[in-house]
Amino acid sequence: MDKERLEALEDYVLQHIDEESDLLKQLDRDAHVNLLRPRMLSGHLQGRILKMFCRLLNPRHILEIGTYTGYATLCLAEGAAHDAEIHTIEVNDELEDFILKHLHKSKLKDKIHLHIGDAMRIIPTIDCIFDLVFIDANKRHYVEYYDLIFDKVRSGGLIIADNTLWDGKVLDEPHHTDKQTIGIQIFNEKIAKDERVEKVILPIRDGLTLIWKK
Ligand SMILES: C[S@@+](CC[C@H](N)C(=O)[O-])C[C@H]1O[C@@H](n2cnc3c(N)ncnc32)[C@H](O)[C@@H]1O
């Protein structure tokens, strides 16, 4: 399919799914005006998918690794039950004001616990067994995040990893300095071989891997 037709189809999809809330639209605009790399936020389609997973699975304890703006955090909160709790971890403390500005406008804010710091340090301090984990931080360290959270996910829980097709770069032999592509390739190989889980890659956006713990 040519690029123009693909874009038309993507627009068609967005016109035929649930709209984003006004708060998410504002947050998205604010990120595009004021932040570097606004494309990192999940966005309309992936946000509705994350919400839908929460509707389907009804997770009570959710962990997001890599908050960035809080866009996906709010989508997870929208789909989760009123008594669910969402822990989200962001290493970049310069984002804290941006995240809190939008979280505080949301009626879902009480479900969300924002942790500022390195996920590798913070995850062991959260005393919780998770029903759903969304891995979306440093691509170099996906394997380490996975190993760290695995025992903290219940049997039957779901791990979602974002960017697992990494703009198609997973197909190519990476330059030895391209640690992000190498990190994603190693992660994908590990998951493919891991018999403790069932897995599928959804070729949506930049690739979303769904990993279900047996
Ligand atoms: C792709 S963005 C997250 C997007 C967000 N999950 C969403 O879908 O809207 C990745 C974020 O992970 C953060 N990050 C990178 N390494 C991290 C770490 N070790 N611990 C916590 N956050 C990290 C980055 O600073 C960045 O804001």
C-alpha cells in the first residue's frame, strides 16, 4: 500500500474509534509545543488500545515504566476500575511539573502514583504484585526491566512492551553503537524463547508485544 493510502487509512481508523478526552488533547498539544520528542507519547490510537486492555482485563495493580507526559498513564487510568492503582515511573525529573500539571486536572488522579527516579531503583521498593505492566522506558534496558518485574507479575498477568519493532530497525544488522536497536532485538529474542509466557507482537504503530504470564 502506498504512503498516502496508508495515512488515509490511519485517519479513517482515528475517525472511527473513541475520541480522546479534552484533557488528553490539551496534553498532546502542550507536549508538541513545549517538549522535546513529543512523538514518544502513546497518542490517540495506542491510548485507546491501552484503555481497552484495562477494560478487558480489569487490572487492579498496574505499573508503567516510562511516564514521559503521563498520556498513557491517564489512558490506563481511564480503563481501570475505580479502586485500581497505577504506579508510573519517570527518570527525568524535569518532566515532573509537566506531568503533575495535567494529572492534577484529571478526576482520575487519585488512582495514580508518580515515582520520579530510575525504574531499576524504584521497582524493588514498590511492594505490589501487578496484573498489568507497560514497559516503555529506555530501549537499551528492556531485558533488565523484564527480569526485574517478572516475579512481581501474577500468573495470568499481562506485560505490554512498546516499540518492539523500533521503526523496522529490528530487521537490520545494527551498527555496534546503536544500543537501542540492539536492546530491542535482544529483548525480542529473549521473549520469543521464554517458555514461561505466551506472546504476540501487534504490528501497531511502533510494535506492541503482549506477553501473558502462564
Ligand atoms: C517513550 S517515553 C514514555 C511514553 C509514555 N509511556 C506514553 O506512552 O505516553 C519513555 C520515557 O521513559 C523515561 N525513562 C528512560 N529510562 C528510564 C528509567 N530507567 N526509569 C524510568 N523512566 C525512564 C524517559 O525519560 C521517557 O520519558
